[in-house]
Amino acid sequence: MTAPGNPSTRARHADAAPEASMPKEQQPDEPHPAGAAQPPVQEPQPSATGPQPATETGRSAAQPPAAQPKRKGAGRNLPAAIGVGVALGGAVLASLFVWIPAFLALVVAAVIVGIWEMARAVGVHKARPPLVPLLAGGPCMVVLAWFGGADVLPLGLLATLLVMLVWRFAGGARDYQRDVTAGALIAVYVPFLGAFAALLAHPGKGVSDGAVRVLVTILAVVLSDTGGYATGVFLGKHPMAPSVSPAKSWEGFAGSIVWTGAGSAVALPLLLSGAVWWHGAIFGIAVSIASVLGDLGESLIKRDLGVKDMSNLLPGHGGLMDRLDSVLLALPTAYAVLAFLVPPS
């Protein structure tokens, strides 16, 4: 046995001291020759937040490896999105130029679906808007606008709100204000704004250019969305509303206005009798601004509700309201601008 005072023993102790004084998890790993016995893997100890499932390496699942493989299949289904978009666009165009009463049926169906999606979305926060008055009053607003014009549309909204307020009495006082407020938002946002599509298509007796008025409005919204997206991708640097829609930039917004103003300045004189180029430019700029604000408005609602899409009804698109966000506010804007610049005759 070596004496305690042996110099070689003191040297070994000096070499081992720094490593022994380190915490166990910080000690350097020593290589093990092939076939040598490996040290036993220690089981993870339960933490104060609860047990963590162990992986095959003995690590806690709460400690992911440094590099994680990217998940595949993220994002929208592009072929399905294109197919659904083409089908919806074809149905709208066919109803406008083949048999325009079918367009009324499409608007009514869209309003019913939009009301259902909005009621479902606000239900995330336990709001229960009176659904029966909304589902009855929404289509009535569209039909009143179609046959009675702009003068009777506010009456349809007022009647829907009054019936909704009384209908909710049956639910008692608890959460009454929350439910009727959510219902009022839906009544104005979906059927009231959507009814302006009926006003554009059927602005009065003897008017034959209603289908063209709807067409130039849809064209302006498409130009705004496409021009803003393309400009934002290549030139976007300054976020427009990062807390609401981080992808939107001021450069993209400017691109929306320029593309829509220029495109409408060409399209309106070609498609709508009595319009000149500057009518089209004003119309395009106004619709573009309304379209962008409508898009931001729905993004704000969805962020407040904590939902990504209003529903999963349309493959590759989400919900119908996710496709109408740019259209709803553009409809009354287009109706007002055209009524002033190119009144129906």
C-alpha cells in the first residue's frame, strides 16, 4: 500500500480535484471504447411541475434536442384552394350573367353561412348571440334590399335587432349584454353589409347594368388583394399593423391602391356605360382602401377571439368569412361611389 505522503498519490489527487469539485452534470464525458460497459442511464427525477416522459436517451421530453426536423404538410392545400376559388367565382359569374335571380339565392346562402360561422367563432368566449333571429333576419335584409332598395334596408336591420333583444329575454339577465352585443356585431357585419351586394346587382326597376356593377366591384377587390400581395412581397419593409396583421406593409397598401386605381380606370369605362377613366380611378382607390380595412377588421376580430380561421368549411381557404373579409366593407363603398359618379339610369 502506498503511503499517504507518496508524491504520485498527491499528484493523482491534484489531477482529480478540479473534476470532482465540478457539479456532476458539468463533468466532461470520457470516451468509452467499443464494447466497454456503459454507465447506467439515470432516470429523470420528477419535477415540481409534474413528471416528464422520458425519451430513449433518458432525457426529459421537456428538453428537446437541438435540431428538430421540420414538419411536412404545413400551410394551405393549394390545389384545393384554387379549385374552390374557381368554383365560387364561376358560380357568381354564372348567376350574374345567366340568370340574375340566382345571384340573390347565392347572397342569401352566403349570409346564412357567414352568420353561422361568426356565431360559432364568438362562442369561443362563451358568447351566445340569439341565433334564430339572426338566421331569420339576415336573409330578410338581403331580400328587402333586392326588392325595396336602399331605403328599406335599415328597417330590416332595425327589426332584426329588436327581435334579437326580445328573443334573448328568455335566457335571463346573466350575460345578456354580452350576448346581444355579439348578436348586434354579427347583424351589422354580415347581413347588413352583405345586402349591398343585392343593391349593386338590383339597384332599381328598369336598371340593366347591375351585374356589371357587381363585376367591377369584385374585380377591384381582386386587384387590391393581388396588387397588395405582390408589392408587399417584393418591396414591403414597413409593417402597417404588426399587432393585427404582421404580413401587411405600407408598401403593400400603396401597391393595392395603385393597382386597383389603374386597373379600375381602364375597366370601368370599358364595362360600365357612362363611366370615364377618372371615375374608375376614384372608384378603385376607394374600394381598395375599404378592402384593406375590411381585411384588417376581420384579422382584428380573429385575433381577439384567438382563432385562425372562422371555420374549415372551404378546403384550402378556411371559412367563407375568411374569403369575404375584403369584400364586405368594399360592397357599401362601391355602391355609394358608383351611385354618386355613375348613377343608375
